[in-house]
Amino acid sequence: MAMGGGTVSGPTSVRRAGNQVDVLNAVTSVLAVVALVMVTVVAWVAISSSSPENDALRTLSQSEAVLANETQAVNAAIGRLDTARADGIAHAEEFAASLAEAAGAADDAALAVADKARTDYLAALGALAMPAAIEVYSAPAVGEQSLASIGAAIDAVAIRTGEVAATAETVSDLRTQVQTLGRTFVAAMAAFAATIPPAAAAIVDASPDAEESFREAVLASADAVAATALAAPDSAATLTAYAAAVAALRDDQERAERAIAEERAAREEAERQRQQSTGGGSGTTDPTTPTDPTVPIDPTTPVDPVEPPPTDPGTGDSGQ
């Protein structure tokens, strides 16, 4: 009986396991069918809701978004262009005073070329026609059920997009011009800066009597000008400092020359007084002074003339 009971219990448990597997398979199959039906329904709804008007509205919305982005980008580029142009003008104007101060402290021809480059740069920047910022596009009201209305709105966006693209191209060209003008001006100023040390050396050689500190200041400030190449607005200060050092050197040279002249005049005066105190000593003879100091002659006392003896008219002899 025990064995019989055991034999019956075995198959029963196997059948239960098989039933559980069948249920899981059935549930999985049902879920798959449901999912398929849901996908089909969603697709059918999407297809059934699609229309030319909806497609056109989506195109319009996308076009407006692209236009807004492009407008923002071009306006930012216009702002950078305005800043670059203003910086260039400020750069050129900053050197107006320092170049004027360098007159007489630099090579005249090189200075004239540099100042002409500055004025040409300013004139070219001033002649540029800068574009104005683009206004944000305002979309007109659209009839969502009217293809004609939506199409007209799409065309308007396309026209504005073309205008924005044309402005972007203009801004790009202007940016290239501003950059080229700036490089030309910077090169001209660098060429001028290179002439400053030789000019400074000549000025120092022409001021041999000034104190050494003034001479060294001129040479050092000239080297500073050459090092900056006058490539930025703040480097104008180095040119101003150089001109001031040259002016100080020349002032000290004039002071030294005055001191030398005064010293020479003092020596000459001392020598004159010494000669006067020793009775002359110059080796010259006063025509009013008698040649023989032991026989003074008073020029105011008349001297009787010596008359010759009478002569005998008959013989021509004297009375002896």
C-alpha cells in the first residue's frame, strides 16, 4: 500500500507543474496580442489624425524656430562687430596725443607715416556701413484649417530667413574688413616703434653733458616702446613716457650747457681782474704812456723848438 500510494502521488505532482507552465504561456500570449492591438490602434489614430494642414503647421513651427535661432546668432555677431569697430577707433584715437608728443623725439619721416596710418585707419572704420540689429520676427495670425493661410505664413518666414542670411553674410564681410584694417594699422605702428631706439641713441649722443640718469632713461623708455610694438591702446603710454624722457634729457643738457658757460665766464672774469691787479701784463703798449719811464713828459707842457743858426747869404756859411 505504501508503494501504491507513492506511485499515485508522483504523476499528480507532474500534472500540476505542467498546468502552471501552460497558464504562463497563455498569459504571455494574451499580453502580446494586447500589445499588438495597442500599437495598431495608436498607429491607426496617428494616421487618421494626420492631414495636410497639420503637416503645414509643423513645418511652420519648425521654420519659425530656425528663424529665431538665426536671428539671435546674427544679432550677437552684429554686437561683436560693433565692439570691434569701436575698439579700433579707440585704439587709433589713443595714439593721437602720443604721436604728437613724439615730434622732435623720433624720425620725422617714420612719424609722418605712422600718423597717416592712424588717420587712414580712423577714416576707413568711420566709412563702414554697420548693419542694425534685426528685429525679432512676429508671426502673423494663421488659420489652422486653411492651407493657404499656413502656406503664406511659411513663405513670410522663408523671406525673413533669407534676409537674416544676407545680413549674416554682410556682417561676416565687415568683420573681415575690420580685422584687415586693424592688422594694417598694428603693422604700421610696429614699424614706427622699431625706429624709436635708433632715434633715442642719436638724441643721447647729441646730449653729452646731461647727467647719465637722464641718458639712461631715454634709452630704457625707447626700448619699452619697441617691446610693446605699440600694438595696443595702452602701449601709447610707453610712447608718451619716451617723449617725456627726451624732453627731460634735453632740459638737463641745456642746464649743463648754461653751467659750463657760466663757469667759463667766471674764469674769464677772474683772469681779467687778475690782469688789472698786476698792471696789465697783456704785452700791449698804451700810446699815451712814455717809452722811458725815467723821463716823464707832460703832454700838456709845450716844448720850445730849437732854431738853426743864421746863414750868411754871401757865402752860404754860418756866422762862425
